[in-house]
Amino acid sequence: MEEDLVVRLRAAGCVFAEEEARLLLEAAGGDALEALVRRRVGGEPLEYVVGWAQFAGLQVVVAEGVFVPRRRSEFLARCAADLARPGDVVVDLCCGAGAVGAAVAAWVPGVSLHAADVDPAAVAVARRNVPGAVYEGDLYAALPGELRGRVDVLVANAPYIPTGEIPLLPAEARLYEPPVALDGGDDGLDVQRRIAAGAAGWLAPGGTLLIETSERQAPLTVAAFEAGRLEARVETCEDLAATVVLGSHAA
């Protein structure tokens, strides 16, 4: 059965057909398996089909219509975890399924984790993954006022794909994932600029904002941080092809 399944998946264009076949077989059998295979062969993201994504050693619950955590974002989570200490207030903005915040909490036990997203579907899923409070709303408007000036680590995987590049995305993202989690406006930085502009009012003295971006867009992200009165620097990870801009709020 597994060999036949691999053939079907490979014919549908699944690059990692052997691994996907194993995961599908673990997820279901019989008629239920066939239903899952048809969904995957039809182009639906594997994570939606099996109901979870692997991220930073965690099995993160996902659901249809919610952004699927990317492996490159593990670098964002690691950078945030390197700054966090037990007892720190950590906020995961634009949290999606909550993968980044959940990873930070797993790596740094004892943080006070808060997460927020504007998409109700993402909030519902994040509440299954995040060991902390999850709020629904537009960026800082979602957060309780008592967090103002107390956030030690503010991490955001905001959308940063330019609107004109959305049609160039792989079909799995373009057709299935929510546009609000992908489209960053004309140059991709609309949401990043809003986050950077408001960060200083929420960060504790010495607190840090971290945002994932692309290598090409990093200079623009840095400029947004500096406009928000943050001292910015860029960190990269070649293995994950990941770029993160960090901005410190002076004490």
C-alpha cells in the first residue's frame, strides 16, 4: 500500500512523497486514508490534511484557512528564546497558529506568554497551541493595557510578501492560506511598519522587538525600526534562509 501511495503522491508533484506517505498512513487507514490522500493529491497542504505541522520540535495544530508555520521561522523563535528569561513577558504578534510563541515557551520555561492575531480562525487554533493568553484583534489593539511598557520580548512574523508577488507563490499557499497572513502591501512592509512604529510604547526598558523579513527587504525593515526609535540589527541563518531584524528599546 505504501509504495502505491508514494507513486500517487509523486505523480501529483509531492517532492517528499515517501515522507508524506508515512505521515498519511499514520494519520488514518481504510476509507479515511483514501479521503486524506485525495485531498493531498488535489493540492491541499499536507499540514491541513493531517491537522498539524512540525515546528521547532513541536507538533503544532493547524487547520484549514490558517497560515502554516514555515521551518525558516524557527530562526525567529530561536532568536527570541535567546533573549527571553524565565519570568519575562513575551508577546507573539501576528501569531497565526501560535508556533513561534509556543516554541519560545518550550525553550524558556516560565515566561509569561501572550499572543494575538486579527484572524478569528488563527486565534481559535492558537488557543490550542499557546501556553498562555491569546487575544483577537488588530496588532496592539488586541493586547490588554496592563502589558504596555512591560513587554521584554516582542516577536512578530508579520506578512511581508509584496502584493504583486502573491500570484507567484506556490499554489498551496496562494490557493489555501489566508491572504491576510501573506500580503504585506505594495513593498511587503505595511504591517511591519505599523508594528515598529508602536513597539516603543509596549516594550519594557531594554526590551526587544524581533520581526522576520527577507534578505532583500531587511534594509527597509531596519529603516522602519529606526523610525520607531529602536536600535536595529540584522541576524541571518543560511541553513534556514532566514532573516530577522531585532530592535532594542533603550532604557
